[in-house]
Amino acid sequence: MLTTESLQFLDDLKANNNRDWFHANKKRYDVFKNDYHQLVSDFLDAMKPLDPSLELLEVKNCTFRINRDIRFSKDKSPYKSHMGVWFSSGSKGNNRAGYYVHIERGSSFIAGGFYAPESDDLKKVRKEIAFFHEDLEAIIEDKTFKKEFGTFSRTDKSCLKNPPRGYDKEHPAIELLKLKSFEVLQKFDISEITKKDFVSKMTKKLILLKPLNEFMNRALTVDE
């Protein structure tokens, strides 16, 4: 779990997102960072026995820098005022499906799947869906899965209006083939984070995404 002090630090950072304030509160950031890394360590201890593909992960593989990349952004705020945790078997340079925990007041959620794959990876996933869509359908139609995560997010950015090139509009999985991103999520209230059972509770939910991640990663690694 996180302390209320760490959550307050994020709130204060959001209200004072500038370098002068950050440097004046460096000691508070150090406490926050220790809390952050401890939370990731607790998640790894809980997740690894349930998903052996995560066995080699260390805390440093699952965290994000607090500094924002503002080079191409209209928002020039220098720091992230949220916390993200990413668990994936993918090595550097190899994007893979995985599990994600996002902590932000009013916008906290857990998620999993394969977010916005590059063109070559998207082609591999679509090929896997075209030939083995029954496998994916069985995963996302599972009652417990649907109860917790619903279905894939569908927006103008994550889904084509027409069938992708090379696929018949009558394909039985055409709606899945139209997707450009394959993630599901569940929101939670930030108050959950300070509870002792937060990690165990979220781990039970996240591990439901293991079959989905395995399907996506199977598509990506079949030629390796």
C-alpha cells in the first residue's frame, strides 16, 4: 500500500508543477519514491508466482521516471503527477502485452493487454486473431473476465471504421480485426491504495488478464 503522505505529495505536485517547488520538496519526493518502489516490489512478490513470465523482472523494470518528456507536448509541466506501474515480459526494444496499474486522483485504474502496437506487431496480432479468434473470444467472453473488465476499449483512435486491408468484411472476427489497440481496464477509487489488502486485491484482478496477455504475446513471438 501507499501512505497518505505519498498521495498528498502527488496532489501537491499537481497543484505546483514547477521545478522550484519540486526542488524545495526534494525530501518529500525521496519519501514518495521509496513508497513507490516498495509498492512495485510488493506487486512483484504477489504476481511472479502467478505468472512465471515475470520472474526476471526487477523494480527498476516496472517503474517510470517522474520527469515528463515535454519536447513535443503543448503541456510543458515538467513532472508527472500520477504513478504508473508496468509488468511485462518484454525486453528492451520488444513491446509486449502486460499488466498496468495507474494511480491518480480521480483517474486510477488497472489494465492489461496490448496497447497501441506498432504496425508490424499489429499485423502479427491480426493474423493470430484471423486464424485463432475462437481462442481470443473464449478469453474475453469468460464470465469473470467480463464482470471485472468488460470488453476492449473502442474509440476512434483504437478502432477502424472499415475492415483492415486484406481482411473480408464477412470474417467472423471482423470487429476484433478492426481494433488497433487491445486493452481492457477497470477503474478504482484512490482510497483503495492505502488499504492493507490493496496489492492482494488488485493482483487477483490483474491475473485474470494473463490469458489475454499470453494470446497477444503468442502472436508476437511465434516467429522468434
